[in-house]
Amino acid sequence: MNTEERRQKILETLIDSKTPLTGTVLANKFQVSRQIIVGDITVLRATGHDIYATPRGYIIPNKPQNCNMLETICCRHANDKDSVKKEFEIIVDNGGKVHDVIVDHPLYGEIRVNLFIATRREAYAFIKKMQQTKAEPLLVMTNGVHYHTIEVPDKDTLSVICQELANAGILVNE
């Protein structure tokens, strides 16, 4: 298979996948190096494809359906796995999806990282990777304050999520 055919197949694979795929998984599938995959993803992005890199791999997210809303919420909690877990559980258990995490860094400005967490399984995979890598979440740079873009089906769902986050002491009312 030539380069263009491989890139087309990578694109099709990402479109068909419901979960993120790592560069290593794609490299094994197409029998090339991970670095070749990174280059292919770069070219695909440059040609207008919305491919996101997340901590769990590459993904082309489903666009929010017309009836869904995107909302940004401000949160603050401790830098520990239980607080991160609780925040994600409240959002996904009540029908929300976490698109990203954003911090407002005093030197660099806005730092945004794609997450695309829609289930407990995805939340727990994120937390497990955080523990395995001993990596600190972005909130350590801003004294716990961070934002999430969340997708919800309606205002009632958003209200329930916000109320539960507030009850847990996580939601920041700006």
C-alpha cells in the first residue's frame, strides 16, 4: 500500500473507531513505525481533518448532535485521583461528556487538552494512566482551578451536573 492509501485507511479507521487509537496501535495495524503514523496524522490534519490527540490516543470525535449543547464550566478540587474521579463520575453519570480540560496559565495563557471522556470506563482509564505515569493534572499549575467543555443533551442535564458538582464542592461559581 502506498502512502496516500495508508493515510486514507488511517482516516477510515479513526472515523470508524468509537474509542481513541494510539499511534502504536495504528503503527502495528499498518505495519509502519509510530513516527510514520505521527507524520501521517499531521498531514491529515493539515488537509482539514479534525483529528484530536488525547491522552488515550487519536480520535475523530462525533460532532455534537443538533440537540446537544456545549458548555464550559469552571471547577476546582484537590490534586488527587479521588477528586478527579469524582468530578468525571458526576459529569458522565448524569449524561454529560467531557470534551477537554483548560487552564489559564499565568505565563502561557490558555492551555487546552482534549479528553473526550464519555463513560466511567474512559474516566478510569485516564486516572489509571495518570497514576502509572505519575503525571500531574494541569490543575496543579493553577491552584486547582480548571475548566471543562462538556457536552450535554439539554439544559436540565446541565443543571443536574452543575448542582451535583456544587454539592461536591467542585463547581466554581464565577
